Amino acid sequence: MSKVKILTKGFFKENPSLILVLGMCPTLAVTTSVNNAIGMGAATTFVLLMSNLIISLLKNVIPDKVRIPCFIVIIATFVSIVDLIIQGFVPALSESLGVFIPLIVVNCIVLGRAEAFASKNGVIDSILDGLGMGIGFTISLILVAAVREILGAGSFMGFQFIPSDYNILIFVLAPGAFLVLGFIMALMRHIINRVTEKRKNKMCAAK
Amino acid sequence: MAQKKEASLIKLVVVLTAIALVAGLALTGVYALTKGPIELSQKEKKDKALHDVLPGFSGNIADTVISIDGEDVTVHKAINADGSLFGVGVETFTKKAFAGRFDLMVGFDDDGVILNTEVIKAGETPGLGDKINKSKSDFAKQFNGQDPAEYKLQVSKDGGDVDAITAATISSRAYCDAVQRAYNVFKIVKEAHHE
């Protein structure tokens, strides 16, 4: 696999929340506003990047039997670091994301990439993988959040442009999250199916 | 191959301990670095809230701690230059909130009239319960200038004088509960101050 492919596969083809369906908790919970989505995406990307880096460095040192506890300790450390930094320097973000920053520890994407990729690949590949997956995760969070914020709160990144009388309340609440996520996933599958079909047809035509 | 994979127990323990140790050291460092800014931002927030609930006051503030409903509540007494009481800022709380609990700062003048209320820390539902914040709706403003001795701190549904937030009655009730608690604290403080 080329380096570019490792980086970009997380954006679309293996998008963590829309295709692999990992990390649903933050995808559903913090996507009430685009600002939250960006903050959460950035925090998760940082944790992914750092844990992938450290785990790929230590992959030959860590015995197989205790690899999961080791991964968790490493991931939890970076999550706590992010949490403390956000609390200290961006208190407004820490307030709106609340408990979801500490919960990055149990985000399946982070442990999933550690187990499936970083523990088997080199340092540079792992960094690219972490970065790509993080960006893909952030993109999908922003997609869901944009729809929910525009329909539910009538604003985009806090800028109000639809009067609050015309807001559709359900999109701010949990059921709205499921609805939006479902539609975006369906759309994503549809696009991917069409793209692969076209490629197949092209290949057949070439033959 | 099988033998190589079967790492000895000692190695397992050593590796895991070493990783945990390094992680602990890293965290200690970051904690030490961020401790100052975190405390500062929390203090700034409280100071700003206190300033907002005691409008027009710039003198000595004496802090006391009062125990109510099984918790310690910090009270900020604003004392005029002549020793009389300008007002009181109470750090109050409620446990009836939709998200469990939220903390408010409530300011009273010398007679117990509510000057202003400010949210210190709350995790109410975005779009619904978070309308207790003044930036989101005018709900909290209706408390200003009211005297809880005559103004019934309950939502109109429960027979009180407070207009609840649409679709967020629980948060509105909790807000009333917190303000009522603050008023109870105020009465204790006031009595103590005049003795």
C-alpha cells in the first residue's frame, strides 16, 4: 500500500464512523454543533496519532499477552493529557464537550487502530494511518453536526441564520442524531456502490 | 517460535510496569503544567459570576462557608465601607437538574431581593435545558429584582410565579430549586451578620 493510500483510506473508503461504524458514542453525542465536532475531532486525531506512534515504536517490546493493557495505558495517558490541556487552555470547549473527552479512552477507533494497524506496521505508516483515520473521523463528525446544527438550531458554527421559531427540535436531541447518521451512512454507501460499479463497467469495457 | 512468543511472567510484569511508570511520569508533568491555568480559568469564571450577580459593587468581599442540605456552600458577603451589608453572592447548587446537578451564583441585596443569577457549571441538554444560560434565552432574567419572600420560586405549572422554559420544565424547576436554596442560605447569613 502506498503512503498516500494509507493516509487517505480513512477519509472515505474506510471512514471510521460511516463505514467501519466505530466510535458511535461521540458521533451521536457531541454532534449538536459544528464547533463541538471540530473540537472532538481534533482531540481524537491527536490521541490516535500519538498512540499509533508510541505503539508502533514499542510493538517489539510489548509481549503479546499484555498488549491490550499496555495499549489502554498508553491511550489513557494521551487522553488525560488532552483533557488537562483543554481544561487549562480552552475552558469553553471543555465545558461543551464535558465527559466526552475522557471517554475517548473507550473509543473503539483508537484501540482498533492500535490493534489492527500500529502493532503490525512501521512508525511512519502508523502515523499516517492515525492521522488519516482521525481526519476521516473529524470529517464525518462535521457532516453530522452540520446537518443537526443547521436544522435543529438554525445556525452554523454558532452563527444564527434561521430564526429559532423555525428550528426542528428533534435534530438537536438524540433521535435526530440517529436519523442524520443513518441518512449520511446510506448516502455514503450509495456513492461507494456507484463508484465501484462504474469502475467494474470500465474494466469490462476495456476487456 | 512458540517458545519465543511465550514471554516469561517477569517480562510481562516488567514491561507493563515500565509503561505505566512512564505514563505516570508524563501525566505528572502535564498536570503540573496545566494546574495553574485550570485553577485560574475556574477562578476567573467564579469571579466574573460574582461580579455579575453583585452589580455596581467594588469593595471588600468576605467569604464564609455554610452547610446546607448536606453540602458546604461558599457565600461571598459584599460589605460596604461603613460595615453594612451591600449584598450577598451565594454559590448554590441543585441536584434536581436534568443532567443531575448544576451550580449557580445568585446575588441578593441587603433586603433579600435577587439582583442577578449566573450559571457557574451546568450540563443541561443543548437546545433545551441549556436555555437557563442568559446567552440562550431570557428565562433567567425573570428572577432579577424579585423578592423570594413574596415571589414564589416555583414554575407556574406547580403554582409558582416562574415561567418555565418550553419543553425544559425539569431544568426550570431545578433552577428554582437552586435559587430557593440560595435564598435559604442568604437568610442564615443575614441573621448571622446582624447579630
